Amino acid sequence: FSVGVFVIKNAIQNFKNAIQTKTMEVSPMAK
């Protein structure tokens, strides 16, 4: 286990969360 792997996984998780937030904002079905 290395710090680099953790950083990459954290970045991917943040990216997924950003996509979900954007989808909720755009999609009328989410509201």
C-alpha cells in the first residue's frame, strides 16, 4: 500500500461524487 494509491482512489471518489452532484442538479427527476 502506498500513498499514491490512496490519493488516486480519493481523486476517483471525488470525481464520482462530483458527477452525482452534477446529475442531481441537471436531472429534474432527482427533485
